[in-house]
Amino acid sequence: MPLTLVLEQLLNGVQFGVMLFLMAAGLTLVFGIMNLVNLAHGSLYMMGAYLTVAAVQWSGNYLAGVALGLFATLLLGMLVEVVALRTLYDRDHLDQVLATFGLILFFNELVAILWGRTALDLARPDWLQGHIELFAGSRYPLYRAVVIGVGLAVAAALWYVVTRTRLGMLVRAGASNRSMIAALGVNIRLLYTFVFGIGAALAGLAGVMAGPIYAVQPGMGELILIQVFVVIVIGGIGSIRGAFAGALIVGVVDTLGRAFLKPLLGTVLSPAAADAAGPALASMLIYLLMAAVLALRPEGLFPSRGGQ
Amino acid sequence: MLTLLPPVAAALQEPFYLDLVRKVMIFAIAAASLNLILGYGGMVSFGHAAYLGIGGYAVGVLAFYGTTSGWVQWGVAIGASALVALAIGAVSIRTSGIYFIMITLAFTQMLYYLGISIEEYGGDDGMRIKARSDFSGLIDLGDPVAFYYLALVLMLACLFLVHRIANSRFGMVLRAAKSNEPRSRGIGFSPYAYRLVAFVIAGAMCGLAGAMFANHTSFITPEFMHWTRSGEIMFMVILGGIATTAGPLLGALVLLVVETLLAGWTEHWQAILGPLLVLSVLFFRRGLAGLMPGGKDG
Amino acid sequence: MAETLLVVRGLAKSFGALRATDGIDFEVREGETHAVIGPNGAGKTTFIKQLSGELRPDAGQVRFAGEDITALPAHRRSRKGLARSFQITSIYRDFSALDNVALAVQARAGHSFRFWRPAREDILLTQPARQALEKVGLGARADVLAANLAHGEQRQLEIALALATQPRLMLLDEPVAGMGSDESQRMIELLASLKGEKTVVLVEHDMDAVFSLADRISVLVYGRIIATGTPAEIRANAEVRAAYLGEDL
């Protein structure tokens, strides 16, 4: 196997990983702080992509469109929180699962009504086309490199906000002790709405960046959502650090598995058997990884004291 | 009332209703099996469609290799579902709460992708089943009326079985662990083994539903295991009334009829069903069985 | 002297820098009611959780009826005859009083992998359960949902649950806590009626209850037992009086 190919796939894995992280960050905070199972997080990822497509077309400018689309997703997230999810905080997980399942059906169909069922193309602008040279003879798509860069920058910013600012202190305290927060005179409902909106915008950002790589279509959110669940289970609920580690692990393992499992199996099995078993095993890999992690550490790699 | 439907439908020349109610009864079995672990056991499994798929694929794959005996097919469907439930349950019952929900969902998604990636059995296009399960000439599943009555008998048997289990010593331990786990440990029960056995029983029963559903559609596809299917089965349990005997049937009936009506009215029926679902969770928590006289049992 | 049923040696548990229990030695004789008292934060809850098996000690040994049970989890200890009531009422709130106790009977009646016969019609369960309810004075309340019982009745139900497992030793964690004077009087009478029949470890703040019920008292301060003796000896102990500084024993 040529080294450049391995390196390229490794970078693809990291690129997928940072996207998973953007999704997982918001979701794990909502799990950890509000104790809410939000299946509709994938819908926000999808809505982010669609709203941005619409905003880019309307404004004619890529960056302005992205900013507008993400702002709209943030508002949408806050709206969903206020209208539907706020009343679910005190309910059991079962109610939360069902209600947010209903939201998914609604959003998927809403998108189909507004934009149709066929996949849309979110074209990347000219200045994001092309490749960068990693070292002599090895080129990597500029767009994917930018995705990695943006993802890592957001991760660093998030880490700073959560661990170093007053807002982050409130968020972390809210995870362990709601009444304490209330006693500090903080409007906890507003805090929740705001956190939820940020989570929505991050999911939207992941959706926007996914646009040119994968397809923008109804139901796109659920595929990634379940992979994000795997990330959170591996990383530990409520932990940003865990979400980051889990996302990179899942992204790299999944990508490398899909790229190299078949040829690797081909070295020990017959080509026909490798052809059959390779893709099947590759698609199961992250779930098997999850089962292994759970068997060894039921609370995930980085359990947070606030989550449960 | 359900026993009278076939002659009525035949008189009205509306075989469609027979078809719909048969599907309702098959899903009532699936929902009843979920009710055992979710309603009585408090295990919020969001992956119950897995066993529907395994039961279906058992029938389809065996038929693909020429084994059409229903005894074998349905036996394998139930046995394989039980084994997979044992494996999934052994890992996921160690956890609880949000973890349990996500893990059961993730494992089912794994099976879904497995179904998609196996090209031999049709991949994501699925596979037609050429002949229905053959029960030595005893019951002809090709005859809609015979199949209907078989589904009716099996559904009633499953509802009754879940009712008996829920009220047996085993069921009381299961319900107690849901009600207050530390107390159960305090008087000497370790809930894990009881939960796992219930999980396996539920998987096996849903595997039976899967075998029936494959015969109902004469077709298998990974869509059997799609996570929205798990959500639907779960909603049937809640809508009908959690931890009630007849709830799964009521829930399956109402949900599938509403779906059929909405789908006949607009292509975008899910845009209406979704908010209905949210509203029913927010404002209608007792379930349909709670509305019926004597429908609420313990 | 009666046989020793429970022997604890050097039991220790720390949470970070806090030594909740710090080398406890403790013995309970068959048939006695042995009270454990101590000021708030003395480690009583940690101690009782280590006896019941909910917490694993860092060091030390717990022997019950001659057997080392230090490594056994709670449900296994319960099966060996060590029953526990909780400080905060722990019952099956959505079960009737009778169903609550019947489950405890069931726990003692072999395995529960019996799937067919309705448990509520099983006289082998309901008969002993009714007896236990009678014993604690809830005979007339058998069919009431546990959540709808008064607070005092719920505490009585909890005693019935413990009794129904036919324990050799009952660990009662503040059975009188949060009760009105009538209710607590009834509870004290109930516990008094168990004297001689059951061996009881009683963790309690209510000194009236402790001094009227206990055969012996151990005083726990800062994770250590500073004194063990009859109520009269404890009253006279200078170290104990110092620990309870000014409090009237």
C-alpha cells in the first residue's frame, strides 16, 4: 500500500471526525446539561445545509450565505427548543425519544415539500477548489483541508469557552447542579435556549461543510446522527473532551475500515470472500468498536460527573 | 370483531382491508414483544426493528437456498432473533438511561448496514421471496383468509403470553426492577439476568412477527430494520397504553390506519404525522387502553 | 453469652481525602438490638452501606454468621439473610402494599424464573406477605397503592419488606426519621415487638428510640467507634458526652 494513500485516507478520517465532533459537541452538551435525548439534532444538521443552500443562492455570495444560513439555523434551534423541547426536560427519556422522533419526520417532510426529494448540490466556490501539496508528489483537496482546519478551530474555541469563560462555568455548573445556577440569579431557561441554539448552529455548520462532500437530501441527518451516538457512547456523555476523542476515533476507524479492510482481507481470504466480507465488516466496524469500549468502560472513555 | 372481518371484506369485495388488518396484527405482535421489555421492564429499546429484520431475513434467505418449510423457516427466525437479542442484550443491559437507548439503536443500525452491504441478498434493493412459507399443507399462506386467521390466532396467543409473563413471578421481578432497582437489590434480586431473559423472549417474539411480515409482503429489505421502524413500534406501544394487555393491538391499529389514511390523502403525510406524534406525547400520556373501560390492567 | 452473628474488623472507606469510615471494629450478637449513633457526618451512612454491600470497603473485613462476605454485592448478602431498610423510604410506589411484601417473600422462595402462574394468586407468596403486613400493623391496608400510604405507613411497609425476606439480621437506617410523635411511637412499639425474635442493627438519631430499644449502643465519631456498651454505660461515658458536646443524652 503506498504511504501517500494511507496518509490521504487518514486525513479523510480526521476530516470526517471533525464533522462528527461538530455534531457531537452540541448533542453531548444537551444530553449532559439538560438530560435530554434529542434525536432531532440530525434534523438541525440537515436544516443547516438546506438553509445555507438557500442563503447562498439568495445572496449570491458564498461566505455571506454560510453566515446567514448558520444564523438562521441558530434561530431555528432556539425556536424548536422554546416550542417543543422545553416542556420535555422533566419528562422521561421515552417521551423525549418519541417527541423528537416526531420532529424528525416533520423536518424531513418539510424539506421534501420545500426543496424536493432529489439531492441538491451545494457547490463550493472557486477559491475552495483545487488541491494543496502536502509534500512532493502528494496532493490533498483544499476543501477537505479547510474542513479539518475549521473543525479544529471550532474545537479549540469551544474548549476555551467551556473551560475558561463565565458562560462555560455556568454551562458546566448547570450540568451538575441546576438549583445552584438558579441561586446565582441566572435565567436558566434562557441559558438552556442559548446552549441549544449554539448546538444547533454547530450541527448546521457540520451540515454546510458536508454539503459538497456528501449529498444534501432529506434524511441526511439520521445517517450521521446514529454515528454521532456511537461517538458519544465511546467518548462519554456530557464530555466535550470525550466527544472530540470519540469523534476522531470513529472518523478514522470508519474511513480506514472502508478503504483498507477489503484489500487487507484479500491477503488472507479468497478475492470473492474478501469482496463479500470486506464491505459488510467495514460497515459494522464502529459498532463493534463501541461494543468493545462498553465492555471495558461502560461509562465511555471520558465520563463526565454531570452526565448519567 | 376481528374474526368477522374476512367474510365482511369478501362480501364488500375489499381485500385491501384484510391486508391492512393482517399487517396491523403482525405489528401488534411486534409491539406486544416490545411492551414486555419497555412497558413492564422499563427498558427503552430503540432497536426493536432488528428482530423484525432478522425474522424476515431468516425466511427470505432460507427460501433463497430452497428451504421453503415454514416450520424450519419460522423456527430459525425465532431462534436467530433470540440469539441476536442475547448478544445485544448482554452488552446493552449493563448500561441504562440514555446509553441504553443509543446502544440499542446503534446495534440495530449496524444490522441495517449489514443488510445493505450483502449484495447476494439484494443489498438495499431487497429481495423477492418466490414462495410463501410452506406448512406441510396444514395452512396455506397463499390464501389471504387462511393467513389472516393464522395471524389472528398467533397475535392473540402472543398478547396472552405477554399478559401471563407480566403477571407471573418472573414478571413481578421485572416490574419491580423498573419501579425501584435499589430496593430490588436490597431484598435479594439482581435484575440483570431477569432483564436479559425478558429481552431474549421479546426478541424471539418479534422474530416471529418478522417471519410473518416477510410472508405478508413476499419481500425482504433492510428497510425492515430501519430505525424509523423501531420508532414506529415504540410509538404503537405508547399510543396503545404502556404496560397494558391490549395496548399493543390498539396502538398498531390506530397508527397504521392513520398512516394509511394520511398517505391516501397527501404524499407528505409524514409532515402531519410528525407533529401529531409530538402532540400526543406532550398532551396524551395515558394511551388508548386507558380510555377503554377495564382496559387498564396492572 | 450469645453467639456473635456479625463481626466487622478494620473497615475503612475514603472518598478522596475524606475518611468516611476509618478502621471500624464492630460486633453484633445473635438476638440483640444494637444501635449505632453518632453526630452528623460521623460516617453512619457509609458504614451501613458497607454492611449492606452497596459500598465496597477499601480495607477491612465483614463476617456474617462465620462467613466472610466482604466481597459480596448487596443482593447476595440479602440472600444470606441480611436485610436492610433505607433512610429515605424505598418501596415500590406503584405496587400495592401486598405486592410489595409478596416480592420480598418471592426473593426468599427460590428462583423467580417462573413465567406462567399469576404471582398474585399464589398463596405461597400472598399468605406470608399478609402475615408480615399484619405484624407491622398494615393488615387492613394490603390493597392500597404504596404511594398512597401515609409516610408512617410507608416506613412500616419498609419494615414488612425486610421482615418478609426472613432475615437473620436487619439493618434499619433511621426508621423513625421524619415521623410525627404518634407515628414514631407506633414504630418504636413495632420495633420493640421484634426484640428477641430478630437481630437488629439500628442506626438512629432519635435518642428516645435508641435508649428504649437498644440492648447495646455503639458510638461512631469521625469514622471510628469510640465506645460500645449498654445504654447505661454509654450515658456515663465521658468521651461520648464530649462528642455530643452539650447534647442531652
